Amino acid sequence: MPEALKPSDISKPSKRLAHIRPEELPPLPPPYEDFNNKTIAELKEEKVAKVEASLDDTIAIGIPKPKNKEEEESYIRAFLSGLQKLFQKENNWGFLQPLLLSMDHCAKCQTCSESCPVFESSGRKEIYRPNFRSEVLRRLYRKYVKPFGKLSAKLTGDIDLNWTTISRLAELAYRCTLCRRCASVCPVGVDNGLITHEIRKLFSQELGIAPKEIHDKGTVQQLKVGSSTGMNPVAVKDSVEFIEEEMTELAGFKVEIPWDKEGAEVLLLHNAGEVLAWPENVGAFAIILQAAGISWTLSSESVGYDGVNYGVWYDDVQLARVAVKHAEIAKKLKVKKILIGECGHAHKALTIIADRVLTGDLNVPRESAVVLMDDIVQRGKLKLDPSRNNFPVTLHDPCNLVRLMGIVEPQRRILRKIAPKFREMTPHGVENYCCGGGSGFAIMSSFNFAEWRTLVSSRKKFLQILEAFKEEPLAVPKYVCAPCSNCKGAIRDILDYYQARERSNLHYGGLVELIVNAMEGMKKPMIKFGEE
Amino acid sequence: MGLQIISYLCLIVFLSAVGLRIRKQWKMPVHFRWELYPVQHEPREKASYGGSYMEEVNWWEKKRRKSLINEIKYMVPEILLLRGLREENRSLWNVSFPFHFGLYLLFATLFLLFLGAIILVSGGKVSPGAGAFSSLVHYLTIVTGFLGLILGTLGVIGLIHRRLKDPNLKNYSSPLDFVNLFLFLLFLGVSLTAWLFFDHSFEGARGYIYSLITFGSWPEGAGGKIGVLGGFAAFLASLLFAYIPLTHMSHMFMKYFMYHSIRWEDTPNVKGSRLEAEILNNLGFKPTWVAPHIGADGKKTWADLAAPKPKEG
């Protein structure tokens, strides 16, 4: 058996630090045994010749290799400069205290390891151990930021700083979904998820390095065009008009989706990805809010129709820019509150993190749509017939909504009322497992990253879903309710990759679709298995 | 008096280091919220499953309910019994718990020794038959001291063994981690030997505390009982006192901040509040991040940069 890697090995050049072997992965049960031999497609030499690819079998960022020694040294200087800034209040007041506490108090007991779905599902590859990347940063911090660090490094744990260290560390920051399950089991309170977040931030804010899907095509595009989907206000209005027509046909009455209604009670912020990928989710919200008599509106102003905020995963400045823009739009519309649709990270970004960015009139109250939906359902504002949802349903808990925000019961109260065959996954609630698509993974697909995600980071979730429905016969359609766009994206990819629709009759969707499906008086069902 | 001077110096280092660490935390700028549920100061019905006040419609219009009792009910077994470690990492708990609980018992012993020394200073006696309270102090000191030394020693041997044999721990351990553990082993081993052969009733140890309180004098008959080993144990104990708050082992008390200032820090920002004032102050900081999309120039504040004007596209 080869000797396990140590944190200091990250700096030693080699072709690859870790390799996923199919026989080491947790096995999938029947009828998925054939996938137990699947391996991640080898990266083609000519495609990766010019980018950093020595961490493992995949690439999330694709950092260009330095052309010469000077460029390499300039990377190192920039990294060290960013490292210093992480520990300065002027540059990192938003996370300084949590970061310092997590840097200084780890007992290296490795209790965190067993809680990490990526570590477990990779066949326990050392580099994915939550504390591996943390320990790398910790050693660099002690050596280069703390007084007498270079002198004490031999005693406190040394590490070499070179291009290999930096480039692998940047990639490694994108092998953790920031689900913070590890933090929740740490006996001391150390947060490896936070440390990963800070590494990402260092690279983005100092070196301008981040996956293009979350930066160039994400926050930058959102702030420039209006949405990370690339839709401008005209395009989004066109798409929503089409949704209105579809929903009117489905409901049997005129469904109206209001735009820019000043003084409305609620400004609804969707993940704009819903408009393109899951328009029925947008439509279901419209039907419910209209039926419940809520005064609501969408915004057609740039950024105002896309609730995503990818900054929460990697860049505090981008996070603040998007959040401020959302708040400015709500203020301008004079709404009473911002309602955040079924998008986990948008909840976390605008409700929790941005709570310490938005001040004065920008501090418009924010609420989870799940909470309002629960209120509507429990107050009997909709006529519901649960027998319309007479198929097995399980609930996926988005980490951002549940473990990181404490919204656990409202969605369950709804399901208990409208889904007679609802059953929990194991574990669930605040102990849930990430879908594997968290922190941007669901939208990242450069090189072979999507395959790594499906085989490794989403594997635990797939096993959980199969377990939840294991007693159900194949002929019965089964519904995975995932009230989060990114989670839905990851689950969609799992079901596609493993052919789970064909093999297990597995389907997925949001929560509001289930509510509308249970509503009496609808001309057509909202959920039509096999047509998604 | 040389040993006492070392103890005084170590106590000064201990108090200063603890004070500085705590002061540093209090002086930290308000940070972004980063809580993790369950948050134990939520009312019982919510804390039981990890729910938050944000589960309520229009939560900002409602009075927040917080439960100190829930927090205490969670923290007491967490601190005393290392509940989290027991649940998540049982095999490590088997050695970590005796070590930590042994140290708690030794802290209790130290308190009892101090109490006994006060009795002696006041002219009383600490021995069987010297009154109910004095007898209680006498016997409790022996019980907590003995158990503390035994548990601590077994625990630290177990921890050293685990750290040497388990590659998951060994590969992440630095030389300093072993130095720390061996320092504890040395202190516990020396103290246990001193107790076993010279100071069964901790009379010598109590006498040493007496000498610290009285700046050098010893209670009658106790001076000789501390012996060379006892003196060495007192020296090592003093050293550990000074050393712990300088290392990651300060998690013993810094855990308070990790829970209360981060994991459970869910205070919502309210218009016109002190919290908002602190946030506004932080938004006035001038960052110097140099990635082009940030647009920082050392003059623009966070508030300026947050105005959504992308610099690239």
C-alpha cells in the first residue's frame, strides 16, 4: 500500500497527486453495478499542456502555466501578498475573526474527515480530506504571515512555497462544495469550509484566478448583462411571457406575471436559470402567489431578475456588488420584502452574508419563499388535494437553506400536507449531504469536471436517493424534491449520467411544482413524469 | 523562593496571554454572518432540529426568543464530556476524554489546594478530624488529584500512541504537537510519582500554594514534603500554565469565541443599531486587493467598491 500523502507533498512536483480508481469508490447497488467500473475520462495531453493539471484527474480552473521563471516568481509574490491581505482587517474584515480562529485552534484530530462526502466518495483520497487543504494554508500562514514563521516552521510543520504548491492549492479549493458538514462535527469549532472559501477569495481578489463559469460567465456577466445566464431584460421578459401562456393553459385561468409593480408586497427573486431550465418552477410560483392573493412583482431591471450571487463562493467584492444591486432594486420598487425563490446560495448570499453589507434603506427585509409557501399552505389559502401527489417523494435539503440558514421545517410541513408518500433521506435536515453541485460545481463543466462531480462529489447523494426509494417498484415514478436550482442541476446530471429515469423511474423537481400539482381546479397536472 | 518566582512569572504570562487573546477577539471587526445550525440559543423546539428564527413569516417584525438554558444544556456536556468528539470520533474520544477530564480534575485539585492554603493561612488545619469542611477539602483534594493524575496520564499516553501509530494523525502532526504531548506526559508522570512516593495527601503541594499566597513562607511541617520531585512538578505545572495560552491548546477557552462569535452568531442587522454602525465603519475600510476586476486603488472604500460597476467584461 503506498504511503499516504502529507500536506507538505503538495509542493513536490509530480504528474498527478491523486488518481480516482473505480474499485476504491463506494459501490453502487443494482441496477447500477456497471457504473462501478466507470472511471473519469483521461485529460488529453494536448488539451492540458498549457494549464495546471497535476492535482488529480480533473481541472476546475485551468490556470495557465507560467511561461518562465520570472512569471513563476510573480505568481508566488502575488500569492504571498494575497495571503497577507487575508489577515488584514482593511482587506478582509468580513471573515477575519472566523478565519483566525480556524487557523489557530485546529487540534488535527481529523474528526472532520468522516463527515465529508467528497472524501468518502473518492475512496478516501488524502487530498480531499477536509483538513488537507486547511493544513496547507495553515502552514503557509504560520510560515509567511506569523512573526518568526520561517524560523519556527521546522517545529510547527514546514511546507515549500512554489508554483506547484500555489497552482494545486487553487485547484484544490474547487474540490470542496463548501457544504460545511465538516465544520458542524468539529469538536473545537474549526471550519474547513471557511478556509476553502478564503483560499478561493485570495486567488480571485489578488490573482484574478477563478473558474470562468462563476467569474467571467457568472458575476461579471450578471453585473454587465443582467444575468449569469446571459439573458438581458428583453430576453427574460420574452421567456416569462411564454411561461405565462404555458401556465394559463395548464391552470385553466389567466395567469399573470407582474413586472416592476411599485409598492408590491413582495419582490420575487428567481435564479434566472429557472427561467431557462425549469420554467415550470417560475410558473408554479406565479400560480400560487396569484391564487393566494399576494401582491407581488418581478423586476425587469438588469440583475433584478436574477437572484443568483456567485460571489458568495469566491469573491467578497463581487458578492457585495450583486447584493447591493438587488437591494437597490427592491428599494426603488418600494416593496415590503424580497422573497428569494428556490435557490439555496441566493438565500445564503442575500439573507445571511449580505446582512452585514446592506445598511440603511438598502436593508430591505429578505425572506425565504419556502417560508411564505408554508404559510400559504398551512393557512389554507389554496385548495389542495394531496391524492394528486400520490407517488413516492423524498426531500433533498440544500445546505445553504438548511444547515447554513436553519430553514428546516417549513418545507417538511408542506410535504406532509401535500405528499402522502413523503419519506426522508438518511441523514437529513442539518445533517444532510450536499448534492455534490454546491459552491458552483453544478454549473462548472470545463474539461472533464462534470464527470468528476457526478462520479465523486454527487455520489453520496445518489446513494441516498436510491436508499430512500429502495422499497419502491420500478414501475412507480419517484420524485426527488429539491428546492434549489443548483441542487436540481446536480441531481438532473446524476439522473442523466446513471440513466436513473430508465433504470429506477426517478424524477426530480422543485417544491412549488408539487404544491401546484396538488391544487384543485388545475386543468392539467403540473408534474408529468417522463416529460421533464 | 526561586521556584515561587518562576510560578509568579508563569502566572503573569498566563494571565497576560489569556487577556491578550480575549482582548484580540473583542477588538475584532464585526464579520459577515457565518452561522451553522443548530444554533443552540434558539428556543428548544427549534434548536432540537436546527431551525432558526428565519423560519417565521416576516421574522423581522417578531420579537426574537433566545434560550440561555438551551445553550447551557448543550455546552456543559460538550465541555465536560467532550460530547461532540464522543459522537463523531469515538475511538479518539476514548483517549482524549480521560486526558481532558483528568486536566479538569487537576484544575479542581488546584482550586482545592488554594482553598486548603487559605484555611491554613487563616490558622485552621486541613486534615481528617479538623472539622467537616476542612476534612472535606482534605479528602476531595486527594480524590480529584489522584483521579486527575491517573486519567490525565493514561489519556496523554493514549494520545501519543494514537498520534504515532495512526497515519491519519501522524502525517498531519508537527514536531511541536509531540513536544506538547510529551510536556504533559512529563508533568503528569513527575506529579504522579511525587504523589505516589512522597505526597499522598497533597500536603506538600498545598504547602507550595501556601508559600505562593504568603510570598515565601511555608506552613509548619509542609516545607520538606514537596521534595525535589514535587518541586519539579510545581515547576512543570507553572510552565504549562504559561505555555497553554500561547498555543493552539488555548482552544480550551477560545472555544467560547468559536461557538458564540461564529457558529451561533446570528444577530440580524437592524437599521439604526450599534451593529449597523459597526458595519458602516467597516465599509469605510480601504482594501488593496489588486485583481483588475476589484478596482481597488487604496483610496476607494468597500462601500465605493460595492457599488456594482464591473471593470471588465
